[in-house]
Amino acid sequence: MSTSSSTCPECQGQRVYRQGGISAGGGYAPNYLAKLGSMWRAPKFTIAVCADCGLTRFYASPEARAKLGDNSAWRRG
């Protein structure tokens, strides 16, 4: 985990930490990014946490986001 130079949108704090490669679920866990992974691999999140206020944000991986437009399980808007 490393610090990020980004600013927290909630409190404008500068101590935002990120960790990547977190599984978005499936199997026995909820599948938060349903149908955006592959048959054998769950899609991934990068998670950002502000050490000042605790705001936590989840970002879908570029591979998962690339599948959104062609996927009938997700709708725009």
C-alpha cells in the first residue's frame, strides 16, 4: 500500500492510501462486478481510503470497465 497525491473529496485531506488487485467477489462472496470478469478470474478493485475521515472508494479495474458497454447485465445511467 502506498500513499497517493490525490486529495480526499470529502474532507480535502492529503493522506489517501490505495491498494489494488482486490477481488470483486464471486464464489461464496457477493459478486459486486457481475459478468465483468472471466470464467476463472473475478474482476478486481482498487480501493482508496482517506486516513483523515475514513472515506473509502472502490474503483473497478480497466479490464472490468472495458466490458461494461457490451454487457447486458449492466445498463447506463
